[in-house]
Amino acid sequence: MKKILLAAITLFYVNENYAQGTWTRKADFGGVARHEAVAFSIGNKGYVGTGEDQNFNDLNDFWEYNPATDSWTQKANFAGGPRHGAVGFGIGNKGYIGTGLDAHINRRSDFWEYDPVTNKWSRKANFGGTARYEAQGFAIGTKGYIGTGTDWNDPVGDTRDFWEYNPATNKWTRKADFGGFARHFATAFSIGNKGYLGIGVWVNYDRDEYDLKNDFWEYNPSANIWTRKADFLGGDWWGATGFSINGKGYIGTGIDANDADRRGLWAYDPIRNKWTPKAKFGGDARAFAAGFSVGRNGYIVTGGLNNDLWQYSSNAMLADAQKVSSDASAGMTTSLSCYPNPSRGSILVQYRTDISQVAQFAVRDIQGRIVFSKTELAEKGINTYHLNLNNLSSGTYFLQLANGQKERVTKIVINK
């Protein structure tokens, strides 16, 4: 029998208790303190605008944050006018803001595009659903998505319809309704080619009843389906903010079931469908803050009566990894090997487990984005898996193998 010799590689064990992440205070937001603002990123810059100040005045100023210089620059005011509770996201090299509430009575359905090169706003097709505010949105690839929120239509003002925006055609298309119950003040983000939305509050305005939520859902745009995932670890929660970095999503700040502003932060790993508590938010407890990500860092800004900006660094994977030779308690030995490495994209992976269990593979690029994922049942002993990455371009990637509560991460190089 021909034997294949697999090259040895360096292995890392990610200690979740150690890699809690760190918060660093950055330059205060350029505008006045506010809550229910909009934030998103375009390239290597962050953008924050609109919202409501401490005197309940709606705002339409718009600001750019440059992490390289830790500075804010005021840009052209949002052309749709003052409002709060709007939705924003970035697609490619453009930003988008729509929906919201102005003068505490006018629900909006208008939708606008921002070009950072020309510093100009252009009105686009109105949002496809009813006028609303406190909805949620995210971008996946070349499309944007908005759903949930409240439109005040009797008897229950909260919604669960979900819409896709295509900038190329300037059209909205209704998609599968959000998988959970209607709500507003939910939290959403995207990771790779999937979107995530959860928590929030449902209100019956006629009966003055409300119900906080802790369910969490994944949206697959290619199949147009929602799948319920692990409930949010923080419990019933609303008014939080979210962002995604390094292949994981984060939810932080907000209000719990006791109506208390909180500073908690939790990370969601889509590969293991697991929430993990992280370092508490560096600023004062608050709700209705804004969040965005640039590169490998996440940011939370404003909220409550604040205008401070905080940067979160996850210390992900290799940054805070600890080398170990083995970890029998994890059910996996260090006999994880890849051959050839470098390769043209076709890689043979061999690993050993001490028990039969589910093994979850993920390949991330240098920005931490998931470019490949696969789950398979690993038998006790040596397992072999053919990893086909022929569709990826030349470069450095990281293979993450998770089973049980532990992870193994190694560098792989594709050279075509």
C-alpha cells in the first residue's frame, strides 16, 4: 500500500478565556453626543451620521473616521434630512442610508446613496416595504438587506418582512420574511456570505404590552431561507449594537430584561454556532450606540448621551494563540497535517481525534473572512479530508479545525 507522507506543521490552540480582546479609547466622535445614529464602513474608513441628541432633536450631520490617523472629518450632511432610527450599510465603494423617523412622527421609506469620492448623496428607489424606523440591515456581497422595525400600523406596529436592494438595478425585491417574531431594536451583521439578525423587542402598542427576545437567526441569500441558531448568550436584550470582524460577529451594549444599560460583549462563531463572552465594553454602559468595523477591528461609538469612540481588537486566532503539543481533553491530538503546503489549491488534510465527533472546517483569508466552511463527522482515530480551494487566488490563508470546545489553526499557502 502506498503511503502518503504528510508534512508537519505548527499548531495553535486558541484559549477562549485568554483571548477576551481589548478595548482602546479613540478620538471622540466629531459631532455632538447622540443615540440611534447610523454607522457603516467603506474600505478603510468608518462613517457615522444622523441620530437624536440629548434634547431629542433629530440630526443629519455625517462624519468620516480614519483609523490610520485616528481623526474625524465632517462630510456632506445626509441629504434625506434629520432623523433617527434609520438603517445604513456599505456596499462596495458606496454607502447607503434609509428609513427612520423624523420629528418623532414621520416614518420614512426614502433611501439614499453616498459616494465618498465626490462627497455627494443621491436619492435611490424608496425602500420596498412600509415606511418604518428602528429596522435592521446588512450587506452581503453586492446586495443590501433591510427588515424588521416598526411602522405603527395597527394593531401591532412591529414587522418581520425582509427586502433585498440591488444597486446595479436600483430595485428592491421582497425576500423570505424574517424567521423569528416581528420586532424592532434588533441587532444585525453579516459574516461572509450569510446575514445574522436577532434579539430586540416586540411591542403591542394598543395593549401597551412588550416582549424582549433572545433568539438569533441566520439568513442564506442563495437559498433565501432563515435558520435559527444558538440563542444569544446574554439573554433577553434590545438596543444593542453589532459588528463583525475576523469571521465572527459581535453584539455589545444595549438594555437587558431589567431595563438596565449594560456593557457586555459577546462573540458569535458561525462555524461552531456558539456564543462566547468577551471583554466588557470600555466605555460607560449605554444603549442605542452605533457600530462598524474596519479591517480587523470593531468600533462602538455614541449611544445614550455619549460621543466617545472605542476600538475593539479581538486578539483572534494567531495573535493570542498559545502553542501546545497536545490536548487530550479536547478529544483531538496535535496530529493535524496538510500536504502539499504550499499548494495550488488541492490539499490533503489529515487529523486524529480520540472520540467520534463532529469536525468543523473553516478557511479564512488574512482579513479573517470565511472563504470556505465544511462540517463532517470525524471517526475515532485518523481522518483524512480533501480540501478543494482551487477557486481561491494565490495568497496566505488560515485553516481552522474545531471539534468539541477547542480549535486548531494553521497557515496554508496557495501559490498558483
